[in-house]
Amino acid sequence: MTKLIQVHEPENLLDGAKVTYSTPHSRKSFTLARPKEAKSQQPVAVESFALDPDYYASLMKEVESLHRKRKK
């Protein structure tokens, strides 16, 4: 069975991506919900030299805090 999945950028800023899934017998389109913005936008990965040293230190303290909470 041949399947085709297409994902398109949203047409406006309130919606998420538009997804179309089709087979030889049918087609379904839907719009994904736009992810809610996090309270603080933390980088996924970062090099220590790329950021202000004080800001980098605060990020590392948050990581250590999360790590301590997981161990308990």
C-alpha cells in the first residue's frame, strides 16, 4: 500500500503545521496545534563561550537543580 504524508507550514501565526495523509483510497488533512511558548526560552544546546558567562552559569545551576530533583 502506498502512503503519502505531506507537512506544510502554517498559513497564519495562530495555527501549527498542516498535515495531509493519503492512501490510494482516502485522504485526511488536519492542522496541528501550535505549541505553547515556554515561560523561559532555554537553549537546547549551547557552547559556554557563545553566551554571557553569568547567563551561562545561571543555566548550569538550573541543570544541576533538575538533576538533583531527578535523583530524589
